[in-house]
Amino acid sequence: MNNPSKRTWWRPKPVGLIAGAICIAGFCLTAINWGFIALVGLGTFGPGVLRELGWLKDKDEFQMEAQRRAGYHGYLAAGLVAFMLMAYYRSNETLTGDPGPPVELILAVLWFTWLLSSLLAYWGAQKMATRILLIFGVSWLIFALMSAAEDGQLVGYLMGSVVTAPFFVMAWAARRWPRVAGVALIGFAAFFFYFFGLYEVFTDPFGKGRSMVIIFFIGPLLTAGIALLRAEADIC
């Protein structure tokens, strides 16, 4: 027979209570403005983000492994449904309300987050950051030199080389001083976010491909910078 005195009762943790309260508040406040639905996302996914960053440590290894496995299942399900939805709407021209840009944005976030996470787990923070920066540096150098070749000016070649130099410097610094390089990369991400006018994404999320630029350009720099802040120096 069950002994009530030996039962382990479920007790909600403070993090769960706070997250639940935020979600409930978000749902209730939608009666005033649907913008408050963002609070539901914050309460639902915020604790997980904090755990992955290492800022919140309220679960043991078994619980974290279970959550990560569930998260991978969610990634597979959401990605598959998003592709099917996009295929359905793209192949039926008579349908109205094409969800193309939002669905494509979701797919880009899903896939690129998975890719960067896989590279981080496989290579480690420093090697991943170094290779990403080298790819960025070479790509920008080729682009700058091709643009300068059209003008046929020596100044253009020199300027192109100077502009790409920080990427190669940061690639080297990532192995020697990872935390310094991490701060610099986050600074680069913030600078490019402003320089290219990507802040306008807040007023027009799908205009001029800004969202995709943030994901595929700002995203790797920001991810590498955050990862390097948690890395130890590797001078081998």
C-alpha cells in the first residue's frame, strides 16, 4: 500500500512560477493589445535560453538532457510543418494570404540555429569562431576586390583589404584572447546592425531582406562572440 508520508509531492520551483505568471499575464493582456503575446514567448522560452547561456542552473543533467531531446523533437516537427506549409502555399497560386516571408524566416532561424549549435558542439567555441571569421574575411575580401576591379582604382583595392583586416585579426585573437575577441565580436555585430540600418527590422520585419541579413550575417558574429566569452584561452 502507498504510504502518504513517503510520497514525494511535486513542488513548483520559483523559475517555473515566475515563467508561468509571465505567460498568464501575456495571455490576459492580449485583451488590451496583442503585442503582449510576446510575454508568453518570454515566459515559455526565456528560462531555456538562460539555461543554455549558463546563467540559470535550476536543473540537473538528466533534466537538461530530457529537455534538449524534447527541443530536438520540437525542431524536427516545426521544421517539417513549416516546409510543408510553404510548399502547399507556393504550389497553390489561387490561395490567398501567402505566409511565405514569415515561414521562410522561421525556417532560416531553425536551420541556422541548428547549424551553429552543431558547429559549436563539434569544434568548440574558439575553433568555430576562428573559422567563421576566416570565412567572413575571405568572403568580404573577394567582394571588395571584385567591386574595386569594376572601378579599376588602386585605392579601392587598398580600402577593401583594410575593411576585411579586422576579421583576420579577430580570427587570430580568438585563439589567444577569447574573451577579448568575444567582446569585440559583439561590438562588431552591434556596429553592423546600426551601419546597415538593420534596426528598421522593428518597423518592417520582412522589408529588404533585413531579417535574413540579421540571421546569416549578424547571427554568426553574435553567436561566436557569446561563445568566446565562455571559452578559455588556447595558445597551442
